[in-house]
Amino acid sequence: MTDIVQVPSLIGGYTGATLHLSIDHTEHARRTQAGLRLAIGHGFGGLDHLMSLPTGLPVPLADLSEQQRAYVSTAPAGICSVHGGFVTRHVVRPCRITLAAVHYDALHKLALDSALRFTSVSACQVVVERLPRYAIDQHELLEKFAFYGIGVSLRRADGSEETVLEPRRFRPKQHTPAAWFFAERAYDAYLLAFVEDAAGPMQFSTAGHVGSVGAAGELTLRDPR
């Protein structure tokens, strides 16, 4: 059975939702042992370089571009390793986003527009506290949500939820650095919410820098050179 955790979306441009995550616990344990927090840095470029490498298989450095060789030669421990003229990628996506739930008081176009931001990265639903009073208005809105594959759930006063419209299953058309970046940021929210010791900062490495996260979630980076 897959464990699903819920975290707030802290990603710029994608706030205001609860993300349901399936954590890759093997990758999480590997990163913890290596002291690696997130595989990001250099915009999406670092992830673009990593996606060109197979996982766990050595690739001759001579087959890489100049930019790729520059990246792997400075990547921190846990991302990849370089030995004997070969590079081996170790890092994989730390989690899978199974659902993005956007919360609104009522079902209206603003809720639809907000939910549409997440349809490129996961299945999506809107959780509302009330539906339109008139059946014709409700039917018209639900048709729009169904067209985009966005589910609708009604939260009742006792905290229970009733599914009004099932979200469409998410099928990514392609794997992209942007989607991997989103998963890394979602994993970051998981670390902040469930893993880190509130009594002190967590030491970690990111691509190209070393840093720490304090109890309040503040991020401090330093160049190790």
C-alpha cells in the first residue's frame, strides 16, 4: 500500500493548494545518507543535464557536452559520481505528486482558474464548502470542470468530504526538467513538514552550494569554494 502525505504547495506561482505526495523512501534514505537535500540549481539546466543520463549506468565523460561535463564535475555528493572517465547518475525524483487539491469557499470560475495551474503536473481537484444554489448553475460549472479533468469535492461542516466529480487520472505527455523541479520543491515541503528537527537546522547540499534550513524554514546557502 502506498503511503500518501499531504503538504502545502510552497512553489512560486503554485501556492494555495495541498499536494498529495507518494514519497520514494529508498531515494529519501539515500539522500539522507549522502547529505543531499534537493537536486536543483542552475535553473532547470542542472536537471536537464541529469535527465540526459541514465540512472545507475556509467557514461563516458567524452560523450557529454562541455556544459554537461561542467555540471557533473561540480555536482555535490549524492547526485552523481565521476570515476575513471565515467559519470554515473544516482539521483532520481524523490516523490510523485498524486493530487493537487485547491481549496475554495464556493464553486466558481476563480476556483477553476486556480486549479488549472496544476493540471500540467498532477491530477487536480477543487474542495469547496458549498455548491451553487441553482441546479442549472451547478450543472454548467461542473461541465467546465469535467472538460478540464478537474475533480470537485464538497467539504461538509463535520469535516467529511463528498466527491461530486472525480478528477481525471494524470498522464504526463513527457517528462520534463520543469516537472522534476516541481517534484523537488514538493519534496522540500515534505522535509519541512515531516522530517526536520524543529530544535535546530538541517545540514544539506544542493547543486553547487552547501547550506542549512533553520527551524522556521529559512534557507541559508554558502559557496563551499
